[in-house]
Amino acid sequence: MKITAITTFLVPPRWLFVRIDTDAGISGWGEPVVEGRAHTVAAAVDELSDYLIGKDPRHIEDHWQVLYRGGFYRGGPILMSALAGIDQALWDIHGKALNQPVHKLLGGPVRDRIRVYSWIGGDRPADTARAAKAAVERGFTAVKMNATEEVQFVDSHDKVTKVLENVQAVRDAVGKDIGLAVDFHGRVHKPMARVLMRELAPFGLMFIEEPVLSEHLEAIPELAALSPAPIALGERLYSRFDFKRVLQTGGVDIIQPDPSHAGGITETRKIAAMAEAYDVALALHCPLGPIALAANLQLDAVCYNAFIQEQSLGIHYNAANDLLDYLVDRAPFAYNEGYVTIPDGPGLGIEINQQYVDERVAEGHRWRNPIWRHADGSVAEW
């Protein structure tokens, strides 16, 4: 079997798909994207395809190592996301060729479903209590919300009060038994993170995400000591070499690699195994499309330390298209009682609607991150 073509598809709302074709008539799909940099990643996929055309798609580990090491410069969001989507598509081909789901090729499942959480609210937390209650009514048993709007290095107590009022409103709306995670989203610097984490302690949070940016790992043990809530981070890390520093530094209880950013199924499986050795939990990052979620679920099936899965159904980014729109059959993503079933079909376990993809490519997208500014005019973290 040989690779004959690699094609990318830029589709709404902010996604990038890749299809790898073979001379055996088997095609595999992946989702290589950096949100806000989709065109750049598509160019990287095109460059990497020069090596892959004519190769056997089943030599996945070797292709991964060549694409990672063969360009001399390595790592980072663009290369690792391009490599991630290619890797997902190669695993999809391998599974389809053997008529087996990817998780059976990785040793077989340790679970047949995984708990999922719903992201509530928009970029600027507002009306989150209503959104949280609606998510629970749809069957979710866990939700995640943004903590803050813009926060300066040292900010007013009014900002802290707003955070506490917002979290309290959500807790009051859903009750004490619903999992509630609060995402600082890297918007908070260490001085204010110290204040917020101490004040949030009474809320019984499922976890606090990105209390500071990952480049400030040295602050995590100090911050972790201020709060009983588990600390989660990792969506902006791209390889096991990045996560090695996280695990060695300590203070992080949950890692959140994204299999569409962190080198795909091949690399994320290794990251998860490293974390398990440190007794650190896994909650894969996935605010993306159906191929990304399918790849995440194949990993959730085989990673013992996975405990919950992010997913984008109904997320505010998905205005033009939602998670299930590009599937021929929506059944593989069976949501029930706060869980989603692990797809058990060949490859990634889903079938992409090529005709609909082609229709939506005509619209495409140029999604960009919002740019926020503080009251003094300086740029704020989003």
C-alpha cells in the first residue's frame, strides 16, 4: 500500500481537515489545526507531504520520527499540529485496512465510554449560570467555565469579587454534585493567581486550568499549595519533551495535551504514559471538530489515567457548523448520562461526509483570536 495524495480542507467554523489517499482505495482523515493559524498549518502539511507521497502509510512510527526529526528544526504549534493531523490519518488508514478500531491496535480498550464535560459561557463570562443549568439538563454531569475577563498583573478587588460571584452563581444553579472546573485560560499572572486560587478554595472545584501560562511552570508548586483544587494544564504544550518539564517540576495533577496539537495519537499516547508514571491524570484538550474528537476517544480508550474528555458540541465557536455536521452517521458519538461512547468502527470509527466537506470548503474561514486590551491600552492575555 502506498500514499498517493494528501489534501487539506479548510472548513467552518475554524477547522482544518486532512485526507490521505492510498493506492489501495483506503483514505484516512486527520484534523491538523492551530486555532487562528489554520492556513499556516495547511502549508506545513503540504511541505511534509513531499516526503510521504509514495510511502507505505502503515509505517506510522517511522514516519513520525522522520517528520519530527528530519527537518532539523522541531517542535512548536505549527509543525506538531501538522504532524498530528497526518498521524491521525495514518492511524485511520491502518485501522480501516485491518477492519479494526485504532484502540484495538494500541492494545485494546480499558473502558468503553468516558465522562465528558460541557464548556459553558463565551469568552467573557456572562450568563454562565443559565448555560450551566442548560448543560446539566442535556445530561452533562460536569461543566467548565472561564474564570475572568482581562486581569492585570495586579488588579482591583472588584475583579476578584466578579469571579467569585460568577462561580457562586454556577454552583447555585447546578448544585454541589456537578463537576465544576474553572479555566484561568492563561489570562492571570502570578500575583492575582495567588489571590484567586485562595478565594476559590471553598467551591469544591473539579480542577483549575492554566492558573498561569505554561512558560511559568516554576510558579505552579507555589500556587498549588494555595488551593485544594487539582491543577490542570498542557493545551499549549506540543511534545513529550515539553511535558517532561511539567512532570519534573511538579504541582500539576492533570495534564491536557491536545492530540491535534501534540503530535497526534502516536505522541499523545507517550505523553499519557509518562504522566501515569507520575500518578498524574489525563484530560485531553479538544474544543475542535469531529475527527479530533474521534482521535481523542481512541486514546481515552487505551490510556488508563484518562478520566474526562473535553468536547465542542454546542460550544460558542461553532456558530457556522457544529461537531456532528460533517459526519455521515452521528451514531458513533453516543452521548448518554454525561458520558460518550468510544467509537468502535474501523480506524477512528467515524465516516466523514466528503460531499458536505466540499460544499463547506467553498466558504472556508479566517477565524482569528480576539485581541483584548487593558484599560491603560496595553494588550491583555486572551
